[in-house]
Amino acid sequence: MGTNMTATDRKDSFPEQVRECECVDSVESGPERGVFTVNADGQRYFVYMHYSHNFEFWGVAQKKTKNLATDTPQLFHAFLGSRHSDFHLVPDSDFRSEKFTLPVQDKNGSRHWRLKKQYGEPPNGEQLSEYTELCQWFSAD
């Protein structure tokens, strides 16, 4: 699918992509807006989706991330673009490591990390290129 999607359409379509992984048993609504639960090979995962129309910049709420990370064995961040092929799936532990350059911004009274592809050395965009595989993260192999 090469057509551009709105944020709502893209966030609705991404769980369907995950459902296509052989190792995934089910994909369900998650505990918060923009989050879904994946059950695969006897494990449970949360996937927190972040959308950028031009696939360039994402904001990630710190408080929401902290709450999700304490509720499940594994949290992933799905950085989505407007096309079906535009995504990076990053484990929270990698996202919050020093691998990425994440300045903080205040948005409507809450703190958000700002993930922009050109930030950092090497740039976040290069780091994100390691996270284009989808199904490997949910497989017990």
C-alpha cells in the first residue's frame, strides 16, 4: 500500500499488520489511547503508536510511557508514517537508552520526548533504520 493515510487510519491499520505475524495469537485494544496489546507465544506486549505524516518527528509522552512500562513485561514504540511501509518498532528499553537523542519539550503541561530523525550523532534516523522488522519482536525464537 503506497497511499498516504491520516493518523487515525494509520493507527487503525498498524495492529492489522501485526496480526499478520505468524507468532501473534491476538491483537486487542490496550489500556490507553493509541496503545494495543499483542499476545504472542504466551507473552503479552503493549505497543504505543506515534504518528508523523512526513515520517520525520514524533512526540512521546513521558508519563504515559512510564505507566505502560510498569504494566507489562515488554513495551514497544511504533513510530508510524502515513504509508503502510513507514514504521519503526522499537523496544522501550532501546528507546530510552542513550542510543537516541531525545530532547524534552513541555506540551500542554506534560513532558514529551521529541524524537526527530536528524537529531544526534549518529542521527536518530540511522538508529531507527535498525528497527524495520516487525514480527521478530513477538517471536519466542
